[in-house]
Amino acid sequence: MDKRIFIHDVVARDGLQIEPQWVPTERKIELIDRLSATGVAKIEATSFVSPKAVPNLRDAEAVMAGIRRNPAVTYVALVPNARGAERALAADVDEMVLVVSVSETHNRANVRRSVAESFAGFAEVFDVARGSGKAITGALATSFGCPFEGVIPERQVMDGVARYIDQGVAGVTLADTTGMANPRQVEALVRRVRERWPELEIALHFHNTRGMGLANVLAGLAAGVVRYEGCLGGLGGCPFAPGATGNICTEDLVHMLHSMGYATGVDLDLLLATSRRLGEIVGHDLPGQVVKAGKTTDLHPAPPEMASH
Amino acid sequence: MDKRIFIHDVVARDGLQIEPQWVPTERKIELIDRLSATGVAKIEATSFVSPKAVPNLRDAEAVMAGIRRNPAVTYVALVPNARGAERALAADVDEMVLVVSVSETHNRANVRRSVAESFAGFAEVFDVARGSGKAITGALATSFGCPFEGVIPERQVMDGVARYIDQGVAGVTLADTTGMANPRQVEALVRRVRERWPELEIALHFHNTRGMGLANVLAGLAAGVVRYEGCLGGLGGCPFAPGATGNICTEDLVHMLHSMGYATGVDLDLLLATSRRLGEIVGHDLPGQVVKAGKTTDLHPAPPEMASH
């Protein structure tokens, strides 16, 4: 129970990329700088994709140039291809993350490539990165289900992990891209991956689309995973369901882990303050619960009628 | 994994009692009748408390008289005292549920009695019920934490269970009244109760106030509990935190259990339709996620650009 858990926050990339309103570069920098002080282990800061594909993150270079780096934090950027990797290296990111869906249909819908074409492109990213000393990790989207294809055979996920490992990734993220994972499935699949690659650094990325986000974290913990991605405030959504939530909320995740006695190195109060600031920046309600309800350790005064007892 | 899980819905009592608007008796009856067809095992239909204390449920007799009983469903009502028990028996409920908080401060705030005074009152309820053949169950509020006192010593919860058993309850519900439970605590406390009273029928009542509701269910399942209370749509809230959610959502609970391979006997599609109807009746958004996002098995057509691949 005293195992250290590492928290990765993805709000600046995954949360902001589908935000309906433009968030100014200086607000993004403020957000990342605030997150850098909270004790999270990694911050996914931006994405070096085409500005046409993701207009909200067209300021990737300016964001990376503007943030104050905390040496204890790993600053990650998503890169889709060799061109993105060149930009990310020029911006001096600490780590690059690649993304491919294990579902062919989802990968084509997302990046208009087959899975094989995506991996071929990643080989070029490794070529670009060679000698840079920068780590590259690989994310497998739709690992726990695809909104088009449904359940993904375990073999496809194992194949994806194997291909990434062959290419030389420093770690793999299994992502439940549209919130289809259930705890039984998570525990079984993660155990299988850990059995086959006991030394592999695994991170889990869950969505709370159907309310199971933190239950899936619990299943990941049972399977021995110590790295979890969350999105500050639970910002983001689900492209298939207006009103549905997206990524699990970082502060709710940290709150649960601390309640259970896990150490994360995160200052939860600072994280909650940062989430409130995020609410001001985006100007709308966020799905995070602890910001609204307070921590379980925030006690209330007994009602006044108690005075007479 | 093929263990049968029993679902208790409490929306008609716990959900509606704090609803800001009056819900007409015929709408309550409609809601309970719809729930009766879904396959839930128990329905907490109303509360025989003082109409002054809970004006929203002042039509308890009319509700019980108006519903169509499904013989497969147990219809439960909350009774606070002997007078309530007389009314509940006259209304021919199947089962009565008593509630006391394990926290002295919370019990005084909630019912203006000490814990000992509450149990003394329950003895009168048992006197009234004697010979009626009706089951009485006991709920222990704030079993996993009190908003005034904080963590509740395990001994107090064990004492509460012991007192209820001494009085002759048919089962005990451990309730996380303000959403303070965490999964580690749930598993430890429930295991302790089950070790001491292996034959006791235990139900768990969780709130999702801090996002941990379904994670706590997972912990309850690990500890062997097969009965869970939920509130249709996740209706309700937290008296200490405007905007925070209350009870776990029944349909999200059933959805998770089915995803994991558990049998509940519940028709999830009917339950989802009933939740949508609840949204029309109360006229506002509800916290339930699966209603918004769809089931994980509801697949989407591949995007049109796929046609060319």
C-alpha cells in the first residue's frame, strides 16, 4: 500500500484539444506552470500535429518555449510523424508520445492510416530522434474497446505492445479512448501484458464516460500498474456523446489514491486550486467531483442545534 | 463471476426526498411501476416519516396504495419510529428499514436523538411489527465517515451491527451517507463484518460524491457482498456541497456489473428508459453517465470517409 504511484496529467493536450473555445497561449503556459508545482510526474503539454488537424494546439512551439521547467517533471508532447518529431526536438521536449489505435477502423477514422502505416511512420520518428537522448513512449488507443468495432481481441493489443517494444519505446500506455473498459477486463488484460513483459513501464489512460473510470484504476492497481493518466478537472468529453464526460479527473484520482494510503508526491490542495483556475480559464463547469464536494478530510461544523446537546 | 448480484433502487425515497420540486403522487407511482418491471430486487418506495420532516414524501400511503406490486420485488419503506411502523404496516409494505447514524453528531443532526435513543425507539418498532410477518432491516448511516466527526472507528460500526442483530433485523445496510468511503476502507470493514457474522445479509449503499462510488462497489464485490443500493439517474445530491452528486446511479451500477459478467436479473434497456423518464419527470439533468454515453455495446457506424478504404 505504500507503493509510489505516478500521476501524468494530460489536460494541456487531451483536455484542451477539443475545448470549443480558443485558450490563449499565456493561459496554457500558466496552467502548465501551475501543474508543474503540484508534484505530478509527467505533463503532456501539447501536440506537434498539423495546426489544421488540431487548431487548438497550433501554438505548440510557443507553449514549450514559454513554460518554466521543473526538473522533477517530464514534459511530454504527442508527435504524429517525423515532421512532428523534428518540431518537438527543436522545442526541447523531454519525451515524445506516439499514438496508434489497436482498432483498424478507429485508427483510420482518427489518423487516416492503417495500423501498419502508423507503425511504419513511427519508425521514421525513431530515426529522427536517434541520438537526441529523448525518450519515446507509445500509446495504444482503443485498447479496451472500439466504438466502431466493439471488443478488441486481446491478441491485437498484445501485437501493438510487441510492435512498440520492437521499435524501442521506453514505455507503453494502454488507453481506453472512449470509456469502454470495465474493471474485470482491465485487470485481466494488464496482468497478461505484465506477465509477458515484466520489465515494461506501463501507464493506464482511462475515461469516465460510463462512470467506471476510478473503478478501472482500482483494477489497474490490483494488476500492479503504478502510472495513471488523468485530466485536470476531468476536462474533455466524448466525441460520440454530447454531455458525456471524457478522461478521468486528475484531482479525483489523486484524492482516491491518497484516501487509500498511496503516495503520489502530489499536493492535492494545489491541484484542486489549479483545477478551480482551469474552470475560470475555460469558463464552464467541469466534471471533477472533489472540487465541488471537498476532500473527505474537509470536515463541517456540527449544526447549530447541536449546541444544546 | 457468475454470482448473482441483487440491485436495490432507492430513487423513490432517497432521490425524491430532497428534490426541490414536488413530484405528484401519480408520477411517483408511474416511476415505481416502471422500476418494478426492470428486474430490480428491492424498491425503497417511500418513507413513513412526519410530513413536516420530509414534505416531499407526505403521500406515502397514497403511493403504496397506488402501485402495482410485482411479486418478484420487495417493496421497502423507511420507518423512523413506532408510529411510522403502524402506518407502514397499514400500507402493507413488504419490508421496513430503520436508519441510525453510527456517528453521534450526525445522528443528532439528522434525527435529533442520540444513537442509544434511536435504538430504543427501534425496539418499539419491533414491538409493533411482531406477528406481522414483515421483515425489518437496519441501515447504518455514516458507516464510512461522518462529515462532522471524520473517520468513524470500526468498533462503532461493529457495535451498530451487533445492536441491530440483537434486535432481530433481517439484514444490515452499511451506508456511505456523504460519499466519504474509499475502496481500501470498504474492503477492510466489510471483510471484518462478514468474518464476525458470516450469515448476515449485507447491503452496501454508496454515494458518488467524490467519484469513488463504483470503485467502492468493486471493493464490496471483492469482499463478497451481493446487494447494492443505487438511485435511478443518480438523482439526489449532497447537503454540504451544492452541485455535488449523491447516490451512485443504479443504471451505471448495473451497466458496470453486466460489463464484468455479473448477472443482476435487470433489463438494462428498460432501466435506461426509466431513467430517461425520470429526467422528464424532474425536469433537470441527472448525473447518470450511461444514459448520456450509451452502453459499451452500443456501437457507432464507422465514419463516412471509411467507405473509400
